[in-house]
Amino acid sequence: LPDGVNISKEARSAISRAASVFVLYATSCANNFAMKGKRKTLNAGDVLSAMEEMEFQRFVAPLKESLEVYRREQKGKKEARKDKDKKTDSEEQDKSREEENEDDDERMEEEEQNDEEEVDN
């Protein structure tokens, strides 16, 4: 909204109700597409088809763009999570190897001490 524009509480309430009705109507239309596909879950394609059926074609292209951006972000997050998990796994393996090496070193020292004690006896 431009600067200096005030909206009354009544207008805010009307806009809120209109938005709720729109979302419910869009959901109902999208649900019809899901049912035609013998599915219980709505997907993005159902919503886009519903927008066209409701004669809101001008929103379809921006919605598709937003969906692509969202999917790229989610894919990036998923890959970052995988990379982080791989790095964590690698660090844990390195730590385990270090601990094993330390244990081996301790055993070797104990064996050397035992060998020295046997030689002294």
C-alpha cells in the first residue's frame, strides 16, 4: 500500500473474510482435481488447475515461478543438509580412527612395559 493509506478495522475484517472465502473456494476446486485423479492429497498441479478453472489465469504464471523458486530452495536446503551430514559422518569416522589409534598406542605401550618387566624378572 502507498504511504499514508489507512485501513479501517472494518475493511481489514472484510479483506480477511474475503481471503478466507477465496482460499476455501480454491481448495474446494483443487480437491475436485485431486478426486478426479483418485487422490486424497492436493498437489501444486491441482491448485494451478483450480486457478485456471476459477478464471484466475493471470495468477498461474507467477504461482509457477514461485513454486519453482520454492522447490529450488528446498532442494538446496536438502543438499546442504546432506553435505553437512556427510561432513559430520566423516568427522566422526576420523575421530573414531583417532580413538582406535590411541587405544592401539596404549596397548602397545602396555605390552612393551609387560615385555620389559618379563625381561627384568
